[in-house]
Amino acid sequence: MNINKKVFLFIITMYFGISTTYAQDTIQKPTVIVKVRAKKDKILLRWGVNNKYAWKYGNQYGYTIVRTTVIRDGEILSQPEKITLATIKPKPLAAWENFARKNNMAAVVAQAIYGEDFEMNDQKNNQVLQVIYQSEELDRRFGFAMFAIDQDFEVAKIAGLGYVDTQVKPNEKYLYTITSNVPKEVLEIKESGVYISPSEEEELPAPSGFIGYFHKGSIVLAWDYDLLLNYYTSYNLEKSDDGNHFIKINKRPITKLADNNSSSIMHTDTVVQYNKKYWYSVVGISFFNEKSKPSKAIELIGYESLKSKPFFKENIDISDKEVQLEWTFPAAEEVLVKQFNLLRAEDALGPYTIVKEGIPPSTRTYNYKQLERINFFKLNVIAKQGKNVMSSPNMVKPVDSIPPVKPLALIGTIDTLGIVKLSWQANTENDLKGYKIFRANRPNQEFTMLNKYSIKSTKYIDTVNVKVFNKNIYYKIMALDKHYNQSEPSEILILKRPDNIPPTSPVFDSYKQEDGKVFLKWVKSSSDDVAKEVIYRKTIDEENTLWEKIYETKADTTSFYLDKKIEKGKKYYYTLVAIDNSRLESPPSPPLAIDVIKILVKPAVKGLYANVDRENKQIHLFWRYKEDNVEEFLIYKKKNKGVFTLFRTATADEKQLIDNELSPNTNYSYGIKAIFKDGSVSKWVETTVSY
């Protein structure tokens, strides 16, 4: 089929990006979505699917329309009457030929269903189409087909997604069920239905919220698109130059071309004749090609706009109170100007007040005789019709190059919450504009200005973070006059931050036991304001034991301690804290648990033997031991020149074990030691065997 590709490309360019009712290929379950419209002698049905694969297979297998008569003459039928109205799918390719030549939407759908590809390679320079090339082909076919079908009910019918039931009666009410014929093993698609009677025919609502305004040479028209989205997919715009006879001005139906946060749609119309009144209204087009009543007409007039604005050319100083202002403005546009108004402010951003009204359009100079220390002027061009034009600000100030004196007596306080209160001695200059306040965290850091605009007060409140490691905060101020001359900075004020940050914790580094004594060593706190470090101890095996301070050392002295006051066989916890000059205490260090051994080493295990059983691929270990109060035996193992690791644990009654975890041509070494109930350990003994 040879479809007009230029027409097709134009349609895609115009309508790319539309989010339609059906083109929502999401993770939702594939579902048939139905729309219905009642007429007194027929029922119009439109449906689609919310999944691209459901659409693809629906074109292949089609849909079945079932009508069930539920109510007749106001009574519910005891046996509803069910009939199959039709089983339909898209018309064959040949049936589209003539229709597609006349209907652009039909051309789009035909190409989407039957086209060999959906690429537009001759439009690679089109930036909009570049986006299309980056998406999947099936996504494009599905999206464009659903959009085009929404625009024309006749296209929907030949695409297998529309049906008209003319065998209806106004005294009956029907349940229509649309079922996809796609086999469930291919894709399971949920059916949908609607319940309606020909007697429920309703009038289409007129579009509402229709507004318009003149802007930059065009008439801008807008109305609420989403409000009537269930009724209309597109609109026609009508125009009249007498308020009675309206004609359609859009070549194609107007629709929303992008899914955005705005519920409205906009259209612009070029003004053919300025200062002439025009009337506009909008007409909705439904899913079933029906047209609504026109909206309420609005009246609009387009005015020719001023294209230029005045520019201040020169300021001629006459005295310290008078200046001659001179500006430029095109003489050709004077016919559009009613007058110039001169405005003045003390700041470039305003607020501005009018100081002279009604300056003639041909005038280009004006003498202003009430100058202040600093002045900003603007010219407002009052147009005879349409929008006024404002010039850029023009600054005028009499000559003044003497800055204020350096601010004196800057003092301040800072509380524990970081609230800083500054004050200083007021300057005496009569043209003083105010003060600038600066702050830095370090003396060699560039100061940052805190106030965006200068302040006239001699007090200032600042807030700083007290939970930082910089001990001090630095301030200075500068005075500013109305000619923006700045004084020298004040002397720098140094304020000490309150100390709210506790020191870091010291941490135990190592320990060892010697002759019933515990030698402790630790890494000192990294904080630079630590006053002392304290060691606490408590027993582990006694209930409700309190921590006891056993040692205290000043900062930068010792970092070790020998605890002599301990009992053999007991278990102890040790912890460390650091205390800074503000008496803030660090979190306790992780507790160090130490078992004080009664007897350090007991006799070694006797007779550790290892017999090789190559037939059963085993090594059989034996040992003897007669000491009392043995808790368990720990057996260690290593291969060749490796290191010993714990291999097995045996009870006090066990004296042998079998090792099956072996590799040929390997030397194995076994070690054993006994663990006693009081925590003491026997001497180490080991043996080696070749396997």
C-alpha cells in the first residue's frame, strides 16, 4: 500500500507527544477500555487497550461484542437476553486504500498496522523526530494508532475498535461486553463492559473556561482541556468579525500535544487588522465525531505594540540639585505614544514614584531640580493603545568621593545557642546610608558579607553553628554613604565560640598480665582541649557492680597504667573517658574485658599420637590427660608450613578423634591444649605426621 508519506510525516510531527486515553503502556494488567454514547435509535461503542502487546495481538485476533438485554419496560428480565453482535478486527489492507488517501488519521493507523516499518529516515534533521527514533517501534505504532483513532470514529470502526448498534429500543437497557479474542496462552486481556440505554441520550456540554487576550501581535486563546476529557478529544476554533457569522479557522482539529501539569490548551491567531474587534468561540469534537454547541463567544481587539523603548543618552549636571536628562526614542513611533512619565527612586530596584507626568511625545529632555544624594530615573512610555513601555534605570548622583569614617567600638557576645549580638558606635555623617557586616571563621579567611542590603541600625543579631571545631568567630563592619562610598573596615572583633562539643574518646591500645597485675596502654584523645583522662574499672561476675575510678592523668602526660589492685581468677571491665577544659566528658571508650588467670599454665597433655590409616583415608589422634577440672580440649591443625588453626573441640571425657579432611602427599601437624573450668590453660604440645 503506497500511503502519502509526506502527509503521514506531517501528522506525526504535529501530534507527537500526545498522551491519549489508551496509550498507557504501563505495568497494569492488559485491559480493554470502553467508551459509549447513547442515541435515541442507536448505541455508539469505542474501545481500546492499555498495552501495546494487547493492541498488536488484538489486530490479529480481533474482538467480540456481546449485548445482553437486562431491562425492558422498566422491569428486570428474569432471563437476560444475550446475543453476539459482531466479531471484528481491522479491515484488510485493500479496504484502507481509498479511505487513507482522503483521511490523514486513516493513513497513520494503516501505516501503524500494516506498514513494513515505522521509521522516517528522510526526516533525520527534524529534532522532534529524533526523539521518535530513540524509542521502540511497537511503542510508536501503538501510541500513534491510539491517538489517530481517538480523533476519528470512522477510522476507529475500520480499525476494529468501533461499532454502531442500530438494533436497539428506547424501552430497553443493555449490558455491552467487549472481549479480546487473543488466546490466554498468548496474552491474558481483561474484558470490559458498559451498561446503557438509548433513552439515556445526553446533550454534549459546551466547552467552558474559554478565555483570550492580546499579546505581542497575536490573539492568545485558551480553554480547559482536561475538564471535558471524557467527552472531547479535539476542538475546532471559530472566528467572526461581526459577532454573528462564525467560520472555522483551524485546518486540523486542535488537541493537547503534550502531557503536562496544566489542564488547559492554548492556540494563537494572527491579528489581520489592528484596532478591529473579533469574536471567538470553541467547539468540542467527541470520540464519536460529534460536535458540541459552541462555547460562549469572547470579544478581543488587537493593538499594534510599541517596538522601541527610550534610552537615557546623557546626564548634564547643572548644580548639586539640578540635572538635565536627555534620552532617545524613534520619531516614527511617536504617533503610538500618548505621553512620557518620569519616575524616580532611591534604589535601582525601586520603588519608583512619578515625579513628572504628561511629557509630550516629541520631547527628548527634561530638567529635574530636586536631586538627592543618589537618584535613579526611569521613563514610562504611555501608549495610546496596548502595552506601555518602561526604560532601563538611569543613575544620577552629585559628585561626592569622601567616604564615611571607620566604625568604632565594635563589641559583641555569643551565647550557648550560637546567638551573636553585635553593637557599635553610630557614625555622624548626614549622608550615611548604613552599615555592612562581615564574618569569617578564621583570621586569614576572606570575610563574607552577612546583610544583602546595608542597615542603618547600630545593632545586629547573627546565628552561628557552635558545633564546629573552629574555636573563634571573627567580625568587622564598614560604613556606606548614599553615594556608595565605603569606609575603612572596623577593627576585627574576635568572639570565642561556647564549647558544646565533648572531646573524642581515648581508646585502649593493648594490655598484658604479669604476676597477677594488669598493664594497660591506650591512645590518648585527639581533642586539643583535653584537661585529663580517667580510667574506670568494675568486676564482671558480680551483680550491680558500679564503675570505680582507679586512675586519673592530666593531658599530655602518661598513656599507660599498671593495675596492681586486682584479684586472680576474677574478670574485670576497664573503660576510659576524656574531660576537656569546659568539663565536657567524652563518651566512654569501648569496655576492655580482662580475665585475671589464677594459674597461668598447667601441665601439657600427655601422649599425643597420630596414626595414619591410608586404607580408610584417615588419621586417628589419641592423647592422655589426668588433671582435674578440665572443661574441654582444643585441637589445632596445620598443613605443611601453614599456620595452626582451631580444628576441633573435645569434651573432658574424649581422648581421641578421627580426621577425614585430608589430601595425599601432605604433612599434617596437630596441636592440643586443655582448657580448665577456672580459665587456666595447659601447656602446648604438638605432633606431625605425613599422609
